[in-house]
Amino acid sequence: MDLAGKRVIIVGERDGVPGPAIEACVRSAGAEPVMVQTQCFV
């Protein structure tokens, strides 16, 4: 998937994949994170 030049909103999960980990992946793919949060879904 080509994410170069895209802006993304990231919602991670506390017991799953946290937001900062997803942020690192999308940055390496060329996207710009505009909001990053980690939530707890119960």
C-alpha cells in the first residue's frame, strides 16, 4: 500500500497494538500522522 503523502488518524489499543507502534509503521511508509491515541476497549 502506498501511503506517501497521505495524512492518517491512528487509534491504537492498549492490550493490542499501541498507537506509537502504528505511528512508526505509517511514518516508514511515508504517511504523516495527524493524531495518535491509544485507547482501552473493554
